[in-house]
Amino acid sequence: MRVEIWSDIACPWCYVGKARFEKALREFPHRDEVEVVHRSFELDPGRAKDDVQPVITMLTKKYGMSPAQAEAGEDNLGAQAAAEGLDYRTRGRDHGSTFDMHRLLHLAKEHGRQERLLDLLYRANFADERSVFDDDERLVELAVAAGLAEEDVRAVLADPRAYADEVRADEREAAQLGANGVPFFVLDRRYGVSGAQPAEVFARALAQAYGERTPLQIVDSAADGGTDGADACGPDGCAVPQR
């Protein structure tokens, strides 16, 4: 069974939702049969790379909050994160473009290091003091720590076209599936779970999606009097037409 997760590194609910989903997955009896794939989604697409500002400032401008409301929201998110065992700095974080991070995550996917890099990016953004938005060297350090070759990472960051199509393709697919926010979880392309739901909700979704899988139905010519599995090759060789 495949679970696809659309998320953004700048999204605090994605950070929390990933932990809740993983809690449900750890307790899922068939967890070894579940493939998890992370997809790109930018909350602020098109944001200039050098447009970096404090999170509180961003919230007041984008959502019309007062500074007190924005700080209260961050305090609530900090408490939600702590309940999942996650560190979360409620003050002093900044916000910027995540496009380069998503491009690096596609590079990491090719090398089987996507999950590790995503975890490092989340922690760096939400828990560490050093920004992930204002210095490419920070992204290089994190990607190398995830197991990627430094020269590959620098090559991607130096070429804004590298993996750009893959990021945009993920975002178009999210729109086609009806996702207008993240996190967004899709189970076997049959069920969708929107938001950082409690682990119990993810557990029910996993069980339902797994339980409703149907075995592959083979269509061949046997029903019409032909030979089942004709004109095929297998471990014992290939079928030879008989005159």
C-alpha cells in the first residue's frame, strides 16, 4: 500500500501531522507493506528567495492578525508539537521560500534519503536557532548530514531548473486531487486525509484502505475457450505456439 503525503517545510501542521501519522504507522500491523512517498507543496509559491521575514511579521501581514494573536497561535502550535515529542521554537523563527528545499528533497528521493532530509529540514526550521532560509550553506550542511554528496547538493542549488519540473508536477497533482492545503495524505489513491489529524484517525484510515484492497483480477482468453496465460514468459521459459 502506498501513502503519499503532500507537505511544506514551512508548515507547522505538516511537522506535527507527520509525527501523528508515523505514530499510527508504527502501530499498524501491516506497516512493512506500506510505502510512504513525500510530495512537494509550497504554501507560498513564487516567493522570492531573498524575501525572508520573521514568522510573526508574516502572520500579521498575510492573515491580518495582531501580533498578540500571532504569538498566541505560535504558543498553541508549540504545545501541540510538544505533545508529539517535537521541539518547537515559538519565538524568533523566520519564514521564506521553500522551493530549493523541495528541489533538494527530490534529489534525496533519488538516493533513498528523502525521509531523512525531510526530518532534518523540519527540525532545522522549527527547533533550531539558525535559519534555513537565508543561507544556502545551511541547506548544504543539512543535505550532507542526510547522506547526500556535497557536490550534488551544490549543483542543484546552483541550477534553479534542477528538479523544478518535479516540484511543479507534484503541486499540479495536488490541485487535481483537490488539495488546497497541507498536510494532505492520500492512501492508495482511494482515500484522502486532510490536516494534522489525531493518530487515531490515521490508524482508521490505514486499516480501512488496507482492508478494502482487492486482489488483481486477471483478464485472459480462458473464459472464451483459449489457454489461460498463453503467449507469456515466466521462470520456466516462454510459451511456444503449438500448431
